[in-house]
Amino acid sequence: MPSDSSASRRSLWRDADFRRLWVGQSVSQLGEHTSLVVLPLIAVLTLHVDAGRLGVLRAVGQAPILLLSLFVGAWVDRWRTRTVMVLADAGRAVVLGAAVVAGLLGVLGLPSLLVVAFAVGALSVFFDVAYQTSLVRLVRRDQLLPGNSALEGSRSAAQIGGPALGGALVSLLSAPVALASGALFFVLSFLSIRRIRRPEPTPGRGERPAKVWRRIQEGLRFVVADPALRAVGLASAAFQFSFAAMTTVYLLFLPRELHLSGTAVGLALAATGPGALLGALLAARLPGRFGHGAVLVSAAALGDGVLLCVPALHGPAAVTVPVLVAVNLVFGAFGQLVNVTVMAVRQAVTPDGMQGRVAATITFAGMGLTPLGSLLGGLLAEQRGLRTGLLVTATGMLLSPALMALSPLARLGRTLPTPPSA
């Protein structure tokens, strides 16, 4: 007889509204991952910025996570998630469309890229909190793991296509064409998500600022008081800070130290995608077989540790590119396994009325330090050199699995925990 999990997966894919969410989130993630590579590559390859200014560009794009996440979480708990997602998609399409016009007119400089990066980053905060909250409102709790596996698998597919497409378009065609591709994906996401028909309860509106602050404080207190969620926040903060620093150095290391073209850089980065797709598939099975805690700690240690191979690379592209593809494949697989498992744990221990605020609080804790990480990466690259900077930042990423190993997350068993009765 088929297992309950298999039946849950089959019934999930029969749900037309879930399919619309999945399609919309997939193409939206493709647009986001294309833009995340296109903007820095335009700065490096077209505008020839130095390490410090690249760090500033990345920090500006990540700053909305620090500035907006907590407010967005409080608002999303009181808004229809479908409305939030379609408005975020429409806004990002308009911003990138304006950047395309600026590129065609020859006025797309670093100041314009800073504005575009901040605006796209701000709207992405709204979309990401909303789609995570939307899943909880659309599916049953026993479908959270397969649902997250599907959504994170689509994000993995975006990691395959986005970097490769962005790198190739910037290198072979032009900056306006590369930016236009991102805008097109956001338009397609808008068209899919707006077709979701399942009604959501009408949230309350018109809160006074003090009431919003109280709701933010409720989310913060809930995360701090729950040992599992607190550990997720700390481990995520350690990972994202180090990863932001490492990525800033990495984007300079590949073209300037290893002398790779934009297409080769896109190919190397895109290798994360197939690995992440594999990780998303494994996440639907391994935690239930070996335990959520064992999977989290071991996958995080292996995925982060493999990046220590990159600073040792030397030689021509024929040697370095295959090694980079293999490293990113392993990093993508184990990193995605951690992402899906953590998200399922977080959603399982959180009451329905707190989902948006908890998602935003974890995002704030995990991603809020990324602007500082990007600045640190640029500073290390300038002061210590690209190879040393990459080694230091890659080593820092191992703090995340160490924190998980010392926390209650390591003791989670084969079944997901449940939210507190309160």
C-alpha cells in the first residue's frame, strides 16, 4: 500500500492553487537569481568597479532584509499573501524595466545599479515572506515537507538557469538584455500567482504603528523563547554573514584571480542548481529515515566545508572550471537539504497566526547581517588579497553547523515537532 507521505504528495499536486503558487514562485525565483548575478557582473565586467564598491553594491541590495523584514512579517500576517506576491512581482518588473531603459540610453552607471539593487531587494523581502506564509495557508500540515521540497526544488531550478543565463547575457549580449530577462520572469510570476482562487480570511487592516510594533515584539519573543527556533536564527545568522562575505570575494576571485570569462563564471555558479535540485529531492526522504537533527548537522558540515577547496585552485579554466562545478554541486545539494529541512521544522513548530512574523524574524536574524558580511568581504579582498580573503570567509561558514550541533536541533527525531498548545 502507498505510504501516507506518498498520498500527501499526490494530493498536493492535484491542487490547482498549489500548482499556480509553485509555477509563480519558480519563475519569480528565476528572475531573482538572474538579477542577483546580472547586477554584480555588470558592475565588475562593464563598469570595472573595485572590490570595495562591489561590496557596497551587494550590501545595498541586502540592506532591505535588515530594514524591512520584521515590519513585513507583521504586515503579511494581516494581508492576503496572494496580493503581496503579485504586487511584489509587478514592482520588480517595473524597476528592472526602468533599468533596461537606462541601459539603452547609456546612463546605467553605479548609482543607477544601487537604486535598482535596493528596490529589487526590498520587494523580494515582501515576496519571500509571503510565499512561505502562503504555503501554510494552502496545504495541510502533513504536506509541509513535500510542499517545501517542491518549492525549494523550483528555487534550485532557478539556481541552474539564473546564473548561467545572467552570465551569458552580460558577457555575450548587453546589460539591458540581461536585465530585461529578469523583468520578463517577474511578469510571468505575476500572471500565475494572480490566478490563485482559494480564499484567504480577510486580515485586519489599519493598525496603528504601536500595534504593529507589538506584533513585531510578539514574533521576536516567540522565536527567542523556542529553543529550536532560536537555534535556527543563530545558525542562519552565522551562515548568511559568512556566505555574504565569501560571495563578495568569490565574484572577484573567479574573473580576476582565475581569469574566467563571464560565461565561465555563470557556468560555475549555475552548478549549484543541479545539486540543490538533488538536495530538495533528498529532503523529502532523508529526515524521515535518519532524523531531522542528524540530517541538518551532517549536511551543513559537508556543504559548507567543501568550499574550503576553492581558495586552493590554480591553473587554466580547463582545470578550474570542472573543479568549481563539482564543489558547487556538492554545496548546492547539502545546502538545499538543510534549507528544506529547516523550513519544515520552522513551519511545524509555529502556530498559524504567527507564520509571517516567525518567517520574517528568522529572515531578519539570518539575513540582516548580510550587508555587513558583504562589506567585510570587500574589505578583506582589498586588505588581504582575494585568496586569503576567500579562505577566511569560507572557514567562517563552518560556525553554522557547529552551532546546530550544540543546539536542540541536533536532537530532533524522524517526525516533525508540533507547535505549542498556547
